[in-house]
Amino acid sequence: MKKQYDFRSGRRGAVLRAPSGKTRITIRIDDDVLQWFQYHLGAAAARTGDKDPARKALAFAAGSPSTFMGKDKATRMLAELR
């Protein structure tokens, strides 16, 4: 490790920028809601290998499931969540 680093050319903000059409945010949610997502959607992700089931669940709740997964898959996901 160096004794001193030069940050004059450094930039503020996230190291990796969000892809076009996406916005990086931070949210606070209740512990019980987080536990529900981890339990239910974590198991779904383990079964399907999906890396972002929470995003898809939120899109579904917003009324746009087919935007992210197609109508048939959205219908199956809703059935699994019931």
C-alpha cells in the first residue's frame, strides 16, 4: 500500500454507472418485507437461476409484468407467489 494516493483526477459518484434506462436508488423497507422477499423470492431465484427476482416482482406490482418477463411467465410467477 502506498503512503499517499493522488485523487486529483478522481470523480465522485458510483464506480459503475447504471445502464441506460435504469436508475440506481437506495430504499428503506421494513424488516418483515425484506424477510418476505428473501424467503420467497430467494427460493424462486435458486430454482430458476434468476439474478433479479425482486425487480420483476416490483414491476409486477406496478402493473407491468410483461415488460420484464413476458405474459406467460408473469402469470406463472403470480401463481407461485400466491
